[in-house]
Amino acid sequence: MLIFAHGASSLTPMMSETWPQFADNHEKLLLQHWNLFNQNMAAKFSVTKEDMLCPTKLSDLLIDIECPLEQENLIVINE
């Protein structure tokens, strides 16, 4: 899993080479990268195709939660 955790940032130039048809769409590149992870995890844990996630955009994968540190003003976001 660690291979995929840093890959989206450290391998960004390689993603453009791997999927040149999406080179100008960073969101699509990230989604393609996530799909590789999804396929590997499904194979590892014997998840059927019917039970796999099939997102069409990154926002389908993101969960918006509040950060306790932000709530306590221990960190400042977007300033």
C-alpha cells in the first residue's frame, strides 16, 4: 500500500507518460492511478467486479471530514 500512497505525488511525471491521452488532465491521471490500486486490492482480497468501486471522478472517492486540529485552531488551512 505504501507504494501507492506516495505514487500520486512522486510519480506525477511518469503518470503523464503512462497515460498520455490524459496528460493535460491531472484529475484523470489521479483517477487512473487510483484504479490501479483498486484493481490490486480487489485481487489481493478477492473482491468481485460487482463489489468494486467504480468512480468516474475523484470527488466520488473523497470523504469530507473536519480536522480536530483545525477546529482547535492548532493549524490554519488555506491562508
